[in-house]
Amino acid sequence: MKLLLYSHSFTPNVGGVETIVMSLARGLAELRTVDHRHRFELTVVTETPSGDFDDSALLFPVARQPSLLTLWRLTREAEVVHLAGPALLPLVLAWLARKPVALEHHGYQAICLNGLLVHQPDGSICPGNFQAGRYGKCVRCQAAEMSWLRSLMSLLLMYPRNMLARRVACNIAVSQHVLERIALPSSRVVYHGVDTASAPAGVSEFPVSPATLRFAYVGRLVAEKGLPVLLEAAGLLKGEKRESELLFELMLIGDGPQRPQLEAMIQRYGLRDCVHITGFLEGAALGRTLESVHVVIMPSTWEEAAGLAAMEQMMRGRLVIASKIGGLAETVGDAGLLCRPGDAADLARCMREALQDRSLVTSVGRKGQERAASLFLRDRMIAEHVTIYREIGQRDR
């Protein structure tokens, strides 16, 4: 089967979508028939330049920043088109070429102008203004971050994007929460998959009472991740520190536009002795840092679509503390500790539980690993995509 896999952003860019698309593409390229032929003739298309990344090391060709004619040719040659997000131009071309499309929703771009369902400038959760026809509110929301003209253009482009998303052969939601939020026809859930080769075979056995418990956040330093709430919670805990059982360290592993604000908060709350920002880490450096972490915290204030970082840390057997919101809460389920989003006191409560009962690090971590192994395996993700490609490809014949 000739498969075109389009992702606006791709390696060497770093992020959840880029990670999943690369994992899926590599998995599909490795599949063979009984006579050892490739099951898919796969081409990845992206707007991301290669930079220092060597595309020749991959098992599939990558078309970067293709011209309109090249993208049209690749679309016409494909038997199935998979879009990692509702990019408008590929949607239009696939519709014109009458190709079956599997449209994967890693966010809310098909129903929200900013793709996050976050209302600006107050940062509240959007109730679904575009779907309800409250277009004036959509324009005002976008105008908080761009000009009124650009905001209006964003709204106008949402109409064809949403219309075409309703006409694809299959809408793939990365969580049940996303499926219910986008409310598009022909939808089904396919959870992300984590490669177990990069995860330890069992839960790391930390001392029952380590002298200092190490918390960590892993990801981009951006507003919707709720990091000011985490620092406020850390400040509350430090103010309560009367006994050795409340000793802790907190690492923010990542980088992003909010870093200066977070550094100022660390200074203001007097947390420089226990909170550290590592900057962006990857590969072996990230692995070494995570080996010393006992608890991973994801304090998001937006409705995360899936929570890939939570899946990865659960697969490693780490205790995860997360906001009870969106696909993130769905990912963690009852195999972690959940707090109310945006509530520093409730987040501090969860952190305090881990500090006062160190056995939770191992017991709940093991439960999270079992949940991840049952729901978030890479082989299962690839197999479910293959099933979708077959179904929509045969349906179109």
C-alpha cells in the first residue's frame, strides 16, 4: 500500500507529535509481508527543514518543504493519506484527489482557532465557542495574541478545515476525551504507543525513605503546562518543612518561553536551594537525569489531548502526579495521583502524600507501569493504524 504520512512538524523538531509520528513511521517501515516485502510504501511529508538531521538514516523517504506540485503528485500517487493534524492544504489536495484520509487529532485545531481550547486572555478552558457558533468570541480570543485582521483570517480558515475534517474517511482521536471534544463523524480512539525498549523491565526500587524526594517536570516551559502552579505548590511545601520527611528537590527538565518568568518566581519564593531548571535534555543526558527522579509531575491547566510524557514515565515505573483534566487524566486513570488543575494547594497535597508515604513511589509506580503496558504499547498503536489504513483503503475501491 502506498501511504503518505503528512506532519507539518517533524524531526529534528522536538515535541509529542514529532515523537509519535517518527515512532509510527519507523514501525510501519519495518513491517514486512510473508515474502519479506515492505507492507507499506511510505513517504513522510513535512514543512520542517532537515537541519543537521540525516534523512538517509531512515527506512523511508522524507519530502521536506515540498512545492505545491510535488505535494499534489505525492497525494495523487498515494492510496491512503494520513494527516497528523488538520493541515488545510493537504486536506484540500486529498479531497480534490479523492483519496481516503485518516486524520489524526493530536490537539483541537479542527474545532478551535488556537488549537488548545484555551480562552485568551484569561487562560480559561473554552466551552466550545466555534462549535456553538459563537464566532465573535473566537475572534476576540485570537485577537488577544495577534492582530484583529489575522484573527479574522484564522476564523475564516476554520470553516473549510472543519468541513473537510467532517468528510474524511476516519478521524483518529488520541484519547476518548479528544473524541468527545471534537465530536466529528467517523471517529475512533487510538492511544499513543511507547517503545518499551527504552523503558526498564521493572519498577526502579528506590529506598523506602530516601533522605530527599526528587520531583521533576519534563516538557516545554509554556503557560498551558501550569508550571507557576507547580512552583507555588513547592513554595507551600517548603513553608511547611518542619521535619526531614518533607525534604524535597524539584527539577524542571526542559526549556521554553516561560523560563524567565519561572526563574523570577523561583527567586521570589525563595526556592533556589531546592528547585532547578536543567534546560532542554535528550538522549543519554535525559535518561541519566530521570534515573534519579522519584516522582514526575504534570500540572497542566489546559485539556491535554493525551499526555505522552505521562505514558513514558508510567512505562518507566515512575509515580506520576497529574492534573485531573482532559486526556491527561484519562491517561493516568487510577494509576497515579490526581489534583485539581490550577490549584496549588491541591497539588501540594499530592506532593505531600508522596513525601509522607515514600512507599507510594514504588507501589503506585508499579500500578502505573502495569496500566501503561496494557494500554500504551507501540506495537498496539501501529497495528491499530494498519487496521484503519486497510479499512479505508478497501472502502474506497
